[in-house]
Amino acid sequence: MFNPPDPDTFNPIVWQIVRLIPYGRVSSYGQIASMIPAPPGYDPLRYGHVRARWVGTAMRLSVGSGIPWHRVINSQGTISNLPFPGAREEQRRLLEAEGVQFDLEGRVDFRRFGWEGPPESWLQEHGLLQPTRLR
């Protein structure tokens, strides 16, 4: 088992990034994770396999905190299972209220509604990496 990094360090970075996602745009757990370098002492390859799950944990903890948790979806463009009743419906309702559209399979088109990430200068200032592109 690969233990996650210290949540008191990792989660605030995730939340700081998510606060930058504009109204009417979405990101994915993997895209957020791609911006956060492996913590010291972590094998980057192993980190790459689990980091999106750790972002998911941070996002679950942010629900109800004022962080726009609803703007983060999975890499298939769909809403993931969330830990409380009605969460999927609430996330979809919030996104649709921002103008984000879902196709008949419940997917968001990343080409239309995907976020490209923060400006390069912001990433550098915070010691973060260029995000992967949403597909």
C-alpha cells in the first residue's frame, strides 16, 4: 500500500487549485493531480498511479466548505460516486446552473467546458507543474 501524503499539506494545495476553476468550467481529478509534484521521498511513478484518488479524497472533504467541489469530475467527463445521498444529482444541478451541459450519456465535453489550468506564472509562483490537457 502506498500511503498518501500528509493531508494537512496536500489537501490545501488541491483546494487552492480548485478555487481557480472558473464558473462554467470543469476540471478532472487527474488534471488537478498532474499539477502537484510528488512529495519528497515519494517515487514519482507510483505517485502518478494514485494521485488522482488522493485529489478525490480532498474533494470529498471539501463538500460544503465553499470550495467549488462540483467543478471537478472524472477523466471520462462524468460525475463520480460521491459519499453522500443525492450528491451526484446536486453536482449535476450545480454544473447545469453554471451552463455546463451533459450529453445523453451524462458526459461533459471537455473541449467546450474544460479548464486549461492556471496561468504559468501562478503555477511557477506556487511550485506547481503544467496541467495535463483534458480530453
